Amino acid sequence: MVLKGLNKIRRGGFTLVEAAVSMFVIGLVGVGVSSTLAYTLQSVNDSTERALAMEAAIQEMETVRSVVFTNFTAYFPGGVAGTTLRSGFLINSMPDQIQGGAPIRRAMGLTEFVTRTSTPDSILVRVTVCYRSVNRIYGEDQNLDGNLDAGEDANANGIMDSPVQLTSVFVRK
């Protein structure tokens, strides 16, 4: 009889199974929160790098805009229409990072001046900035050297493409 009475006595607290289940649920919630936090931090970093790259592209376009149109002919010996001059530029606001003792380039810009055969008194200017955000490179210049090397032109259009690209046409008045 004494043994039957012990079975009916309920002590306060949780069983081992209840504790294990609650720890599992808390762990799942923790993993979800931490992955969301990591994704958010990556998105913030990507946005910051893209904003810096866009600012550099705008600065380069303003520099080009400040040049008098007649001085553009210096870029084109003989004024041959239908030619393209490419000029790479470094981005001061995105300096190289040192990782493992070696510098890693964060961004590289390319300015293209294209004389147009249809309108010889105009020059198309395209400013493209390719950049690195954490371990991903945005744009077709995968080695960030300012040149569209063999194998980098993903869509085979002969133009360096990037999410950060400005195009303008300058016309002689």
C-alpha cells in the first residue's frame, strides 16, 4: 500500500523530456534569430559598399563633365568616329584592404569614351564601378583591374557591366 501512495504524489518541476523539448525549441528560435541577424548585417554591408561605389561613379562623371568638349578630342587621335577609349581609375573612398599580409582591392572604376558615327559632334561617356563586398564581386571585372579581360564579359556585349553604371552623352554646342 505504501508503494501505491508514492505513485500518486506529484512533485513540482519539469520532467527531463519537457526540459529537453523546451531547450530544442529555444535552440531553433536562436538559430532563426542569428541567421536573420547575419543576413541583415550582410545586406547593410552590401548597401554601404554600393553607395560608396555609386558616389565614386558620380564623382568621375562630374570630373568628365568639367572638361571642355573640345578637350575630349585629345582622347581620340585623329577624331576617328566609332572608337572607344577606356581608362581605369582607383576609388579613394574604397581603399584596398590588407588580408593575410596581402592587399585586396575593394573597387575599380572604368571610364569609357565612345565617339559616335551617327553623331560626330557627340561623345558617349560610360562610367562603371565594379566592387567587392565581403567575398562577392559585383560587376564583370572579376579581378578588379579596370579591364574587361577574356572570360569576364558574362553576356558577351563587349561592355563592362555592373550594378553601378552611369552613361551620359556630351554634345558639342
